Amino acid sequence: MEVGLYGAISLHQAGRSVSGPAAEGYATAAAVLFDETCGTVPLSELIWLLLHRPPPPPPQWLGGLTYAAETLAFAQATDQEALASAATRQIMNQLKGFGLQREQAR
């Protein structure tokens, strides 16, 4: 559960650092991950975890998504359209594993 909680927080933060479809993808992925791993956990328990336990090491998939968000944020800040386009494609391909098609079909 802790990996899901901290993963959802990291995805949300990554989405706030970029703009466009990647930002929406990160926000949706964060919501899906949170709902699937923490959706039925009482809020008081989630707050206790955040206050009393350090974050676990990030899984490999999260490191890749975080790096891609940093790359996209840099590309957007420096107006490098080719890099931004490539980073956005990479992000959207990586986010497909979060069931975003299922969420969009609703």
C-alpha cells in the first residue's frame, strides 16, 4: 500500500510539473493508482503513514516516469519542441499500463 500511496503522490507531482496531454495522463494515472491501492483505506491511516514512515524506494517504473517528466519539463521550459514531443510520446506509452483506456471508456 505504501508504494501505491507514494507512487500516486509522485505521479501527481510529476503531472503538476508539465503541461498538455502528459499532465492529464499523470493526473489520471495518479488517481487510478491511488484508487486501486488506497481507495478503501481510512484517511486517518493514510495520514499516519505519511507522517510516521519514510517513503519506500521508488519502483523502477516510477523512476522512468519521473525522469520522463523532468525531461518534458526541461523541454517545455526551453522551447525544445522535438524533445518535448519525444518525451510526451514516451510518457504516454509508459502510462498505458495504468488502465487509462479503461478509465476513458467510462
